[in-house]
Amino acid sequence: MSARVFSTDVLPGSAPKHVPTVAVASTLAASGAYLYTHMQKPSMCATTTTTTTTTTTTTTTGGGADSQYATSLLPQPASPKYKLVIIGYQAPGGWKMNTDKDKTGFRYDTTGIANGVILNGGSCEMMNYTPEDTAGFMGKIGKYDGLIVRINPGQLSGPQQQEFDKLMMSMVKKGVPVWSSPAVQTQLGAKDALVKIKDMSCGLPDTLAYYSEEDLIAGFKKTCAFQPRVIKQNRGSSGEGIWLCWLQGKEYCKNFGDAMLGDNDKLKLMEMNDNHVEYHTVGEFLEFCMRGKGGKAGAWQSTFNGKYLEGGKEQGGQLVDQRLLPRITEGEVRMQMVKDELFAIIHKKPKAGGMSAVGGVADYTFYEPDAPEFAELKAALYRDIPSMMDSMGLGGEPLPILWTADFIPVDGHISPMVVGEFNCSCVGISAFLGACGPDKDLKDVSFNDFEYGMKLTK
């Protein structure tokens, strides 16, 4: 393989244009009931090593939580301050399509979030969305003062997600708070947010978005001929549909645009949800991205079926193309935000042999927001927030109650770290991750992790 396999060269013609930044706004629009405002990272279920640290002090975990804490849903208060409901969804296809759930059928952190609301004097019930009966669903949620959406991106199909978003926006128009609103999720949570910040110091200037088959074919064949790339689908938050792409058996071209890959050129591909590796031709990979497994795409090991452009831009069908940053093996840094305030810092290091920092295939270390080793990154993020929001067309909009920005180290760039992803739609509480699994619940969470999780939710 060529030495350019770990290139950090910028695509010609995409020199950065640094957007001026202004001070972070000191006030945000009121967001209704105060709830679940301190949480951690999203993750699919799997064995994940977690370490909590203020700076360098480690807190070990152990012991069961059920002897001291309620590990099932608390009774609802007789006279609640407000009535909330957590909305989930069970995707068809069994466990492999619902890897964020516990044995109750809801996300592993749902009960902890609901109990946090109850401990603050509100009521909080749990309900699954029923796309086959939207009228019945809307009739049920009409009695609540606010809605907390806990549906992992990608579990609803494109048309189902579009219909669900319309329902949630109809509640917003009625004055019912929805966390997070579809409008903010669409702009900040979509992968093409990375294209919108590409000219900022925290972005990569050679980031591209594909909304059509023609753009994908022409763009990928040119970018991957020049350097290794990362192709990211819009839906999903656990690494599914995020592919690292290396050219096999052929040298990368010296200058961007000197060569175009052919359909028969060979690729090595690694999917980030589980670090599994597949080998396909360029034509097979593009066919999988456009039309899914089988046919011209051939057989695939991936659990998921591709079709990343399905539904078009209106339904979230898109792919983002970025250069591969090899220093991801050192880990990425998740900045856990509560509105405009940094609450926690999580260093996510891929396990040996992998390049993915998602839950289950990475080790996590938690830091307090004032950890000195991340002071410069914190200052840069605070400085950039207003320009980030402006670039996405969200200037003047309140920030989500809970969101994250994941930073990856980079060489040869004006900034030492760049954003690899934003999350704001279903950010999970990793302290409760031990409850994740078809036969697990909060009783399986260690005492210290449970204590930390409840500290964040109440």
C-alpha cells in the first residue's frame, strides 16, 4: 500500500476560509421543564470499559445498584409539577435492529431518565411510537406537557422518520416542548453539518456531501483515487454505515484529480459499528450505498443494508465524504454539552486493532469539564459555537438541551483537532450502559456507575 494511505493532504481548491467568531450568547430561550440536563454519550450495547477521572484520579466501579436505588420505574407523583412522556420505538427485526434497548424494550437509559424527572417532582411515563397507528399515538400524547424523544437515528425508515418529525413539529406549534426538536436535529444532527462547518478551523475544508447517485459516483471515484476516505451515512449514531475506505493493489494518484477510479478497482472497507473488514470493488461499494445488498453489490457481511441515498435529501438520504484521519487510533474527544455549557469530557479510544470509537469497540475515560489537558479545546469550542450555529442556519436558535461534538486529532491543519461528528438526537447516558441488552436492566449496572448516572439525571 502506498505511503499516502495515511495522508492528511487537503483536496486542492478547498483551502480553509476561517469564519470570525463572537462571544457565546449569555442567555438562551427558556426550554420549559428542566429535565435530564446532564448526560453522556450515545452507544449501542456491548462491553465497554469506562473510567471516570477528574484529571488523573481514577474511580473504579463495582457492586450492584439495586440494594440502594430504584432500578425500575418509580411511582408517578399524585400531583406532578408537569407531565412528561419519553417516546421510544422498537424497530422490526429483533435484537440486531434494537441494540440500544434493555429487556423492557426501551433504550437502556430510559428508566433512569424517567426516574430523574419523577425525583424532580414531575411525572414521566414511557411510550413507544406506533407508525402503523399515528392517529392513536397522537391521541395519547396530547395530555402531556412535554415530550422527550429517545429514538435512535436510523431505526425509523426514511418515510416513517419524516412522518414522525411532522407529528413532533405539530406539537411544537401547539406550544408543547419537544426535546430535541426536529428542526434542530435536521440541521445540527445531520451528517452534512460537517460540510457546513468545513471552512471553520474546527472543520475539514475537503468535506463533501452527496445527495444524488451521480454526485456520489463522480465524487468518490475522484477522492478515493487520491487518498483514503471516510464515507458516512446520515442516519444512525452507533457507527453503522460509516465506512473507512482504502484503495487496494493500486497507488494513490499524486495530485487530486489526476485519476478516477474504475468500477473494478479494489477497496478495503471497515465499518465503524464493529470494526469488521470487507473487500469489494468500487462498483460493488457504490451499488451497496445506492441500492443495498445483492445484485450488482454482491454479498455483504454488514448487518445493515446500505441504500444510504434512499428517500432523497428531503428524507435524510445523503452521504458525507471526508478524508480519513489516521490519528483516530489515539482516540477522539467527546465534548458533552448542556446547552452552551460543557458538562463532561469523554476520551474514546478504539480498542487494539480497531479504528472505531463507538461503544462496544472502544474504551472510555471521563473527565471533568475543567480538566487542564483539554482547556484549549474547551476554549476553542466555546469560541466557535455561535459561528457553528450561523453556518447551519440556526443563528438565534436555542442550543439543544443536550448535544455533543466529537473531535479527532489531525496533522497539518490550523487547529490540532477537528469535529468528526455532532450528536443531538438521542445522546445516551453511558453510566447506565450496563443495563443494555435483551436480558438486562438497571439491576445490572454497577453501584458507582448507577450513582453517577442518577446524579446526572436528577
